[in-house]
Amino acid sequence: MSKTASQANQLYFITLTVVDWIDIFTRREYFDLIIDNLSFCQQEKGLEIFEYVIMTNHIHMISRGKDKPLSDIIRDFKTFTSKELYKLISSNPAESKRKWMIKIFQAHGKSNKLNKNFQIWQNLNSPTLLYNNNIIDQKTEYIHMNPVKAGFVSNPEEYAYSSANKDSPLKVLEL
């Protein structure tokens, strides 16, 4: 297991988790922000995504940075999406958990020297270098079964925000 995804062109399984496992991704506009920014990272930063799932409070991906360390791309992704999610949540009067979430994000930001005002993503991404087909198959199965195990769908193909769904809004590469 690698501590950072620092090698370009290496395949990694990574998990991005919201602080305190807060269920942010319950509204379409929050999902759309993540999808749009992952797409931007694919087009502009060399992010290659092979498998993914966006759950309510975390994201799993099998990905790599093309000619650039994946850790750099993910750092930029998390920085941008943190700011944009914070704005969306703060300004959304329909968000019933708005005040509660903002309070937790601000508390995490104040207690973390890497942030100033708030923190949405946990610092660690838990990258695992994928060095053989058996491990790749295990992680793919894990990613695709996540929404099934959570009880959101009966079959992986039914979950909209997953590479298991062929109509998924995020385009992925074949392994």
C-alpha cells in the first residue's frame, strides 16, 4: 500500500471521504459539481478514471495521472470542490442540514492547520497501488457493489453515479 499516489502513470484505488462521513451527496447539484469537476480534471489535468462510484459521503475510484502524479490532480480537485460545495451548501435555502453541515465544516477547518475557514474532505485519500489483475478485479467489484451493499439499488448497473452504469454521466476508460 502506498501512502501517496505520487507516481505518474501508475494505477491506484483511492477513496475521498467527507469529514465526519457527512452525507453531502444527496442532491443532484452536488453530484453534478463532482461529475463536472472530475470531467474537467480528465480533460485538462490528465486524470484517467477507469472505475468510480460517488456515494453520499465518499468517492471511490480506480484512476491514474497521465504524465502527472495522481496526488497532485486529487489535491487540486479537492481544493476546488471544497470551495464550490461550501458555496452551494451555504447558499441553498432548501438544504435542511445546511447550518449543521457548515458548523462541522468550520470546526474541522479551524482544527486543521492546512485549512483556514472550513474543511470538507478528509486529508487522507488512502491510495492503494494496483499492481496485478486480481487486485484490480477486487477493487472494481468493491466499487460496483458499494451502492448495492448500502441498499440504494439491487444491481450495480442501476446506480446512476457509478461506472457500473453504462449511462453514467462520467466517461471512463477501459482497464
